[in-house]
Amino acid sequence: MNLFRLCGDVSHLIAIIILLLKIWKTRSCAGISGKSQALFAMVFCTRYLDLVMSFVSVYNTSMKVIYIGCSVGTCYLIFMKFKPTYDSNHDTFRVEFLLGPCVILALIVNHQFSFTEILWTFSIYLEAGAILPQLFMMSKTGEAETITSHYLFMLGAYRGLYILNWIYRFHTESFFDPIAVVAGCVQTVLYIDFFYLYVTKVLKGKSLVLPC
């Protein structure tokens, strides 16, 4: 494992912790897209089915368990424990328009036409767009809490660091996975506008306001 991947994993983990702490401390999931979190839970559950079939390392297994557990736990907090605070009126992104193309792409463009491989590929495509309901929700409300902005920034940083990881592995190991790389680049592009607003607003102590 190289430094870029490790930092990417740490950024991803920090993002998850920020979100969970935000919900738990405020006893509210206001401003958080339940649809995005449900999609992320679907991403991890379909990607890490090999958890019960193969063992790579303690680190690898631990991270898989953490991702699945935290994503499912987040959904529990949003849709059950703190459901009265969930703003479903603004969380209106049509996820079927995201799930459908991901399923079709996974069936057509994959490394191997097998059950686990198709699910893994589906998870890669789905992760690329899983943040869209959250961004769509923010565009409808016109603003985002600072702590939510930190969560999104760390999530975007995770993907950016993974791109550096792929570049490093290509030069040192001649490793190149076109499915993961293309999907990862698409996911990173979705964060570009947010990154700009984060740097120009949040880091200067201003509230993050988006055009409705």
C-alpha cells in the first residue's frame, strides 16, 4: 500500500466520522441526504461481499467492516432514530435514474461476467454518482452547514487521493483499472464546484451558500 491510498482511506474514514458525529451530537440529520447515504450503504454492501469469501489482510478486512457498519448505522440514524429531523421534502433526487444506468453498465462493461464481479462493478459505477442526491439537496436548500461542508470536502479529498494512488501504481506497478479510474474521475469532477466554494467560503469563515 502506498501513501496516497492510505491517506485516501484516512480521508474517507474521517468523512464518515464527521457525518456520524454531526448527526449524533446535534441529534438531527437536517441537511443530510438520506438517499445519498442509502446509496453509499448499497455501494459497500455490494462491493464487499467477498468479506466472507476471501482474506487479504487485517487492515483490508477491518476497513470493509467499518465501511459497511458505518454506512448501515448512518442509515439507521437517518431513517429510524432521528427520522423526524430528516428533511425528505428537499431530498427529492430521482435515484432510479442513477441506479438503472449503473445496473446496465455493470452488465455490459465489466472485467468478468460473474455474480460477484458484476456487483463489484455496479458498486464502482454507483459510488461515482452516490453523492448526487446530497449535492442536489444542497442546491435546493441553497446552503450547507459548515460541518456538512467538512464532510463533503473530506469525501472529495478521498477520491482525489485515490486518483493520485492510481497514477502512482501505474508508474510503479504498471497497474491500470479503466473501470475504477474512469468512474473515480467522474466522481471527482462532481466535487469541483463544491471544492471552489469550500476554499473561497468555508475556509474563510463564511457560510456556504449555493445558487438555488
